[in-house]
Amino acid sequence: MASILKVNTIQDATNSNTAMTIDSSGRVTRGVTPAWRLGLSADSNQTSSSAVEIPFDLTSGSNCFLSGGVTYSSSTYKITIPVAGIYMFGSTARVDGATAGNYLNMKIVKNGETTKQQQYYHLEDDVSNVYHSVSLSGIYNCSVSDTLKVVMTAQSDTNWHFDSASYFWGYLVG
């Protein structure tokens, strides 16, 4: 037998925090959703052809934020996940001055894993010496305290930089 549940607000039983609301048009909103958007407040010069973490920050404009318990370390450049679940995330890095004929490899790495099964990556092959935007996105099943960071390699190049148009974002899907 089917039944209808009519409710405008769902709260947690312990503290009466609003977890979900449904308006008169049927639109659903959640009270707290773990999410983030980081950027670069300035260009970041690089002097290594090895993999380097992109030094994102929260000060690059009003579009940068952490919410729902997500934390970010400005020394390790890692996001820490506060709630277990499925997360959607992505990053775009604008790279300027990379050596022509080489490649750029960008990865989002979970928990420092080195296997390709634990990374999402994008390879931009045979770059020119101007600028490139390398983008990728993916979905991870994350546990509490998992970490995510974005890493970039510029093959055989020790004089390139991340442009301040770069960013890293993500949110809990469910």
C-alpha cells in the first residue's frame, strides 16, 4: 500500500539542525553539504620537471570557499574529506611558459596513492610554448579523513608557472 509523506523540513534528532527542506514547488535543499572551491591568488613559478602540488589557496577571490567541514592545508595543498560518501570533483590548471614539444600531466591524487587506479589524470601532449589549460574531473568514493590534492608535471622543463586562472573544486554527491 502506498502512502504520502508531507513535510517541509527534516531535522536531525539530536540537535534539531535542519538537514533538508522542500519548498512549495518541490525544490529540495540540504542544510550542510561538504564542498570546496580553491584558486590561486597569484601566478606560481615552478622550477622543477618533477611532479609538484598546485599551491591552491582560499584568498584568490570571493569564489573560493570551504563548507560542510572540508578542511584545506596551505602547507601540503590537500583537501581533507569530513564525511564518507561519493564526491564529484575537478580541477583546471592554466600553465604558462611550458617548453614546446613536451607534455603536461595533471593528476588528482587520493591519499597520496601512486597507482593509476587511485588517480584521475589528464595528459596534454606536445605543448607549445604559450599557455595551456589542462582540466579533469571525476568521482571518488571517499571515507572520513581521505585527502585529495592536485599534482602537475611539466616534462623536462624547469621554467614554467601556474596562472592564477587555475582552480580545484568538489562536493559531496551523496
